[in-house]
Amino acid sequence: MSSFGIKNEKLAGWNRPPVFESDGEGELLEVAMGPHHPSTHGVFRMDVVLDGERVIKLKPVFGYLHRNHEQLGQTQSYLANMPYTDRLDYFCSLTNNWAYALAVEKLVGQEVPERAEYLRVILAELTRVQNHASTIGFLLQEMGASGTPLMYAFREREKILDLFESLTGSRMMCNYMRFGGCRVDASPAWIEATRKVVAGLPAFVDEFERFLMTNEILMARCQGIGVLRPDLAVNSGISGPMLRASGVNYDIRKVDHYGIYDRFKFRVPLGDHGDIYDRYMVRMLEMRESISILNQALKDLPAGPVMDPKAKIRNFRPKAGESYGRIEAPKGELGFYLISDGSPNPYRYRVRPPSFINLTVLEDMCLGSNVADVVLIFGSVDIVLGEVDR
Amino acid sequence: MLGDGILKGLAETAKNFAGSFVSKERMTTVEYPEERLPLPEAARNFPFLVYDGDDWEKGLRCVACQICEKECPPKCIYIEKSKDKKPDYVGKPQIYPAKFDIDISVCMSCQICVEVCPFEAIKMNTEFELATDDRFGGLLLDRKQLARSNEYYHEIHPTEASEVDARLAEEKAKVEAKAKAAAEAAAAKAAAAPSANTPASAAVAKPQAPVEAKPATAGKAAEIAKAPAMATAASEPKPVPGTGTDGPAPLTAEDQKNAETPAKANAREPKAQGEPKE
């Protein structure tokens, strides 16, 4: 934990804002990065104060994509909110579906059939693979490797999206899970196609590793940059690959065993330094673990129904109560909090978005680094603005 | 050596580049307007209304129950109920939508309307080239623009459509069996009190006989009376386009022939197979 490569000792006090003083030569420069900066995947602004090349202050400004998601959820039925959860993190709509379904199932004490649980795991892990692949692609794009790595990642992602489309009908806005199972059953042809895609994934990860892992430019730009300390990460509620890259062993799949994750053998990759390179590597290794989970799940996928026959689609009125369902989404802990007062729509509906909370430490990671690194650090957080602004 | 990693990475790029000339799976793109990927069967875009038969207005399955309007998350459906009624696929008089608009600029293709529809009346289309220069009118589809035939539904979602058809045929058979049972019960009741009913049924049977004067058609007339129940039983996979819309419409001779042919073909088949053995 010592070789962080931070030049400025003033960063050491993590729990108070670091004080930077101008060296008296020239003036501070205020730059508004965004709202349409090419580095961002959505609409986002960073107000950066620079002293020469060095970042002194950084204020993330978001809300450009705010669309009242939580209020909308409170004004319509539980089912009608399901397609809106697709649009939170549009890269991983299936994990969003799952987290929301989990919250509602907890609220009403709904059981989920075995086969549906397996299908959920398969889809969630496929989502994780495609999300991490494209995140890495975007990260490298922001590093200046424009095109090639991103296109390699998207080539693989496209195969997974084709699977989603042939099962759920839509590539990204899947709207697949229901309270008490899944909407449609997977055909044997689909399972076979999934097996084929999963069998091809290790080759892709290998290729990606050969392609970039030892690349000197990547190492020079990533190692020791944007360090997030484990204590700061824990205290600010960071979750997901970002937290694990800082060396904190916390994976909700292991902690909560939601769904049927206690049946699968997988390891949780951990970083050591908490820098951009660790975040990149943690994602690479997580893809490998996801592939292993996928192989296990596809091997013992049982037959049976995918929907609890007692589950209600229309006139769904849970009894009064509250519940919090959370899963390990590709970006971190995604949670849905619901309070029901017995009416067809939730009394209170709240989303705990991993992107939004992971973004809160952006300033702490960026202070003292060059302005060119800000884009890179931002890319390594892995956010989707649809989820940040909601 | 410094630069090792970069060279290794470039070797991968070169492999991909050269490979794209040789192997087909490395060519991952298609030239869209000229070349199209086939859509998967489950693909969905915007909803359409299914109708049976040839006349879209008569055959619409929708009964304007407004469940989809209520459940639609972005509220893009607008329905006005009709004042009068028309017979639905089992022949029961039902309200129909006098107005059924979907604003596809609002619709988010979530398929919830399809899931909640109890009448299999609304399904998802796969058309996606819907660009128009009329921003408001062009994207607000009325019921005529939304109506698509059942054959079209079979074309885009074959598996799902045949499942739906089987379900509808089953339902119809059930309704008819029930009606038949009720009629028989009524007949039995009438038999118990014989004086009232017999002349009436004779009066019903009589007008048919003179129309088809030949004695051979007498049996046919009896068949016609039984026809609706038989037709559904014979042509179950294909749910009788044309019937239903006008209620218990008299079947034509051609329809009966159609209903009979599958049975005949089946009867012939084993013989053809059996011949070589002999």
C-alpha cells in the first residue's frame, strides 16, 4: 500500500479536504469539462479548478438526465415500473430487473421457481461480462486507444446482446423478470446458443489480455493514478469492482447469497493498490469468474416452470410493509427500497444506484493528478448517467 | 524489453485485421440497407392489433376493455368504446374500440399491454423502419394503421401465434360445447313438455330443405346444423378465419370440404405407406 505514486503528500489526510495553494506563479484556471465532453457516456459536467496541469478542485455536476424515476415509480403499479428499471443502467437492464423483482418478492414473500433462478443467474452473469467488456473498452477509448479495443469489446457484447434479444425480445430494454419468475421460458435452442457463446468467451478474454495487459503505455497511464484508499472507499459507501480494487473483500453475491449464488463456486478478485490499473484488472478477472459461474449454471439448469403459477400479474396489491432488495450489479450494489401501504402502487420507492454513489469519490481520486488523468479516472469508475441522474 | 507489450498487442490487431479477409466469423458487420440480419422470433418493437378474417374492422379481436390503457406504463394508448356491439370470435356480442390510438413516439416497447390483454388482441410488431417527416400525426397510429391480420402475426411470431390460436380454438370449442349442452338441456326440457317445441323445430328445419331440393342434401342440412362445433374440431391449428366474426354463419360447401380434406389425407397416407410392404 505504499507505492501509490502520489507526488503530493497533502493528499494524505483523506478525511478532510486537501488544501492546495497556488505557488504564486500565474492564476488558477477554472474549466468546465462537459456537459458534452466526449469522454462521458452521458451528459455530465465536471467543474475543475486547475493550477497549471494539476487538479486542485473538482466538482461533479449531474442531473442533466434526471427524469423523475422514483416519483414515477410511486405513481404507477409495481409491474408498470419494471420497464423503467431497464432504463436506469441501460447497459445492464437484466440485473436492474432482478434487483427490483427481488425487492418486490421480498415485500410479498414470493417464491421463485428453480429454473427461473438459474436463468436469472445466467442472464446476470452474461450482463456482467458484457458490461465489464464494454467498460474496459470505454476506458481504453478514453486513454486514446480510439476504436480498436472498444470495437473488440463490442464485437463480443453484440453476441451477448443477440442472446438477450432472442430470449427477451429486446437487446437492451429487456423487461424480462417478473415478480415470481421470468416472463418467458428459454428454448433449448437458446440454451445451446448460450453454451456456444460462453464457450467462446475465454478466448475473447485471453485475446484482450494479450492485447493490452502488458502494454507499456497502459501501465504508465494507469498504475498509481486515481488511487482510492480502502478506508475512504468503505466510508463513502463505494461498492462493486471499485471497492474490490481497493482491496476490500465485499461481494454481495458472497455476503447475501441472494438467488442461488450459494450453489456456485467462484472467487472474488481483489486489487491491491486501488488505482486505475487495479480496477481494470479486477474487471478482467471478474469476467473469468463470471464465465465459470455461467458454465456451472448452464450445466445444472433444471427443467420446470419459469413462473410461479400463483404469482399475480394484474391487480397486484402487496400488503403494507417495507423491503430492500439488493444485488451485486456489475457496477456495484444496486438496491431498491420499497414501502407499501397496501395500494397498487408503492408508497415510497427509492433506488440505491451504484454509479451515483461511486461517483461521489471522484474528487478525492482526482486531486493532485493531471487534467488528462481526470478523464481516465472518470472512465475507471464505470458509471452510466441514466443511473446517476435517474 | 520496453515496447514488448505494445508489440504483442499490435500482433493481436494484425491477426484480427488479416483474419477478417480470411475467416467469415471475424467479419462481424453487415452493410445494413442492402444486407439485413434476420430478426429473432421474439423481437418486438411496437404493438399492433390482431384481426381475424379479411375485414380488419369486423375482425378486430379487441373488445375495448381498456386494461392495456390502464396498465401501459407511459400511457401511450387511448381507447374509446363503441356504442353498439359486434360479435367476437365465439359469436358473443361485444363492444369494440371506436377509437384505438397508440402514440409510438411515447411507447417504450415494454410489452406489458400484450401481457395483460386477456383477449390476445394486441401483439408486438417487428417493423422498425418507421421514420416519418410528420412528427405528430405520423407517429400517432389509429386503429386502422395498427390492425394486422392473424396471418401477419403468424408470419412474424410463428410459434407464439400458433400457441395463441390453439388457445383460442380451445376456448371457442369450450364455449360451443357449453352452448350445445345448454341447448340439449333445453331440448330435453322441451321433450319433457312435448307440445310446445316440436312444431317449432320442424318449422326451422323446413325452410332449409326447399332451398336445396335434392334428397341427397337432406343429410347435408343436418350436417350444417352441426357444423360450427365440427369445424373447430377439424381445423384446430388454424382458427377459422371468417367464422366467428359474423356469429354462427352457415358454412359453405367449400369450408366443409376443407374441413374434411385433412382427415381424408390422413386416411390415404397409411395406405400409401402400406403398399410397398405388400
